[in-house]
Amino acid sequence: MMENIITNENMTFDAVIIGAGLTGLSTAYFLTRKGAKVLVIEEQNRIGGQISTHRGGRNGEFVFESGPNTGVLSYPEVVELFQELSPLCTLATAHEEAKKRLIWKGNRFHALPSNPKDAVMTPLFSFADKLRILGEPLRKRGNNPDETVAQLAARRLGKSFVDYAVDPFLSGVYAGDPNRLVTRYALPKLYNLEQNYGSFIKGTIAKAREPKSDRDRLATKKVFSADGGLSNLAEAMAEKTGRENIITGAAGCRITPTDFSIVDNISTSNQTRGNWFVSYTHNGTTYRVATQNVVTTTGSYRLRELLPFAGSNIMNDVDNLTYAPVIQVAVGYNDVPLPDFRVFGGLIPSCEKQDILGILNPSACFDGRAPHNGNMLAVFMGGVRHSELIDENDTKIEEIVCRNMNKMLGVNKAPNLIQIFRHKKAIPQYEITSGRRYAAIDKLENKYKGLYIKGNLCGGIGMADRIHQAYTTSESISGNHI
């Protein structure tokens, strides 16, 4: 009803951003830096989205994440963001020893090869596939744009490479199935190496020889976090954006073009100078604000209710996304040094038929995550292949974790800390439906000027992808004369 809605000309913004996760906060920060007046609306009572850093142990000696643990410095704007946020938040890059990745085969971990010579020597790949790897530059370019990652890798490098390199890698990144993830959507840089250079190896060499600007060199590809945990990154962006410009605990958010004939049963024509109305309820009061631009950063499954004007036909393609469920278990040991596991982590190929996806060791990557001679580990399970595990009780999950600590790392003592986090819609899967989703998003954005549909439903799932997308979105909005 009209009396329950507060509409105020003073509540007119250059941009309203839906969602205070990494994409939303980054977009708000970049726009604020350009002098834009922004408002961020978040349904949860906290900022950060999936990012959440915790402290545990008797004296808070363990620092661990319940969401993403690390990112990769694949875009210069990621480094620039940390530079601008300092000293509120400082960049932490992984120790050199943490470059090493392990792959489980048989009854032990083996180092994942990092160059062609190591690939020839490793026990992970068959002899025939080692020859295929050497001959990869001679192989013909593929012509199927919807080729899955498994198909592409098998064609160029062989099945054992798929089983013991591609499969565990995609389990670690997507918690996904390489037979369903389409290369040009899930790994576009890999796809383009073959399409542009005819070969992964030739493309990698050619890319390394390309001249780079000083700014380009910021993208070192190093693994990163934030000193003290990733929540510090979210908090620093919120501080720079202005806490007063971020609304948490907002319910019932809806976005409507101002020239749409009906909003909440009220005619809205010519009521304000903005292009969009955004309504939400906070502390029992419903607000309606006007904005020139609106950016959604939520999961695709929330967009149908957020965009009631869009129509069900096009939304069927926008929210066609599968999400992998993931259980992440934080496991801390006070006095278990694990000298053979001072690595980034160990991944488990699906062909090995184990009940976990992998084990990361953030305490080997970054200082201050565990006590001296201790370790702070993250164990992952579930994913698209074992989605049923998301409903297992805590006792069963803890039993799986402790059994695998013993089997894979030789640790037979109970952890000093164990905490379970369940994410039913953790990681979007860039499968064959992605082409229709991208086309539908483009159609909506072209039809409704000032609407930006962003977030991890498009443009990559990594933290660097989210920051890069936020940066390019802010550039596009500011280029339209905010």
C-alpha cells in the first residue's frame, strides 16, 4: 500500500547494487572511487557473500575460511585494488613452496607436473599419453565450439591426462565434471590457446613472449589471499565505499523500470527522474529508491523474483544454471607439522573412487593461519558427482574427514579444531546451457539500458574474475556519464 512505501527524491542514486558479495562490493568501491553515488542492498545481515573468515582454537590461533580460500592474480586490477585499500587490507601472496600441487593415485600423493619434462617423468600419466603430450603442438585444431573440457584434453593430451590432471583440477575449481563443463565457457583462456595458436604449448610460449606493459606485469598469476583472511578485503571495501551506503538485512528486493506501468499496484509514470525503481524492506519499512543504473550480483536462481518485468520465457534461459553443492571442513592441528604436505594442496581424481574432493593447506600458503608446527587444512567433499553428501550429518562428515587424514596424510590423532560448512549452491557449472544464458543476459541488458546482470553466473567464478567483472562494469557505467 502507498502509505507503507517511502519514496524520497533524496534517495536517487547513480547506481544501486544488489548483493554485498565480492562482485557487489567491488563494483560499489570502483564506482565510489569515480565519484558515483551508490547504494548496496544485501539480504543477509552481513557483507561478504560467500567470503567469511573465522578464528578458532583456544586462543584464536587458527584462521580459516568457510568460503573461497584463495584467488589467482590473473588481472592487474586485483593488485591495484589491494594497493588502494592498504593499509586497511594488505595483499598476501602464497609462499613459493605452496606452488606445488599433489594428485592422489593408488595409495599416495604424487606431484602434479608443472612442465613438459616433469610430465614425461611422472607416474600419473600412461606412456602412450606422455608421447601424446610431446606431440601436442603437432595436433590439429578442434572445430567443435561446444567441446567439453574432457573431450578437448583427451583429444590433445590423452585419457590419463584427463583422469589425473584435468579431472582433479576441475574438482578443485568447480567441484564439477569435465564431461559436462564446456571449455569455451569454463576455461576460455585454454580454449583460446588452441583456437588462436593451434596448440596449448605453442600458445603458452607465444603468450609468454608477447610484450607486456608495467600494468600487465601486475598479473603475476600468483595465488593470493588477504592478510588475516579474506573478510578483511570485504570490510576494507565496505569502509571505503561508506558503511552508510550499504543496507544489510534487506528483504523482498524488486527492480522495476520507471516507465513500467504498475509497481506494487501503483502507477509510477514520471514520478522520478531515475531510470529504475528498486524497492526493499528494511526493519519493517518498505523503501523505494530511484537510480540511473542497477547491478545484480546474486545467484541466477534469485533473478526471476528480482526482475519481475523480464518475462518467464527469457528468464528460463537466465536461470538455467546448475550449482554444485560443496561441504568444506576446517581442520586444525596444534602440533602436527606435516612436512610432506607443505604444499598448496592435494586433489583426488574421481577415478580413484574416494569420498573427498581434495585437501588444501592454507597454513602452508600464508603466515598466521595456524600455530608453529601446526596446520590449518580445508577438506572438500560433495560436488556434482556426490551431491548426496550435502545431507549427511556432522558425525558422518567428521568420520570421513578423520579417516582420510589418516589414510592420505598419516595423521591418526583427533583434530584440535574441526568445523563443518555446507553450501548447497556453492559453485555454478558452466555447461552447454551457458550460451543461451549469455545470450539472454545480453538481450535483457540491450533492451533495458542501465541494467547490468553480473555475478558468477557469467564471466568466471574465481575471485579475480569477480573483481575484473566489477571493474569493467564500473567502467561501463561511468562511461555512460553517471
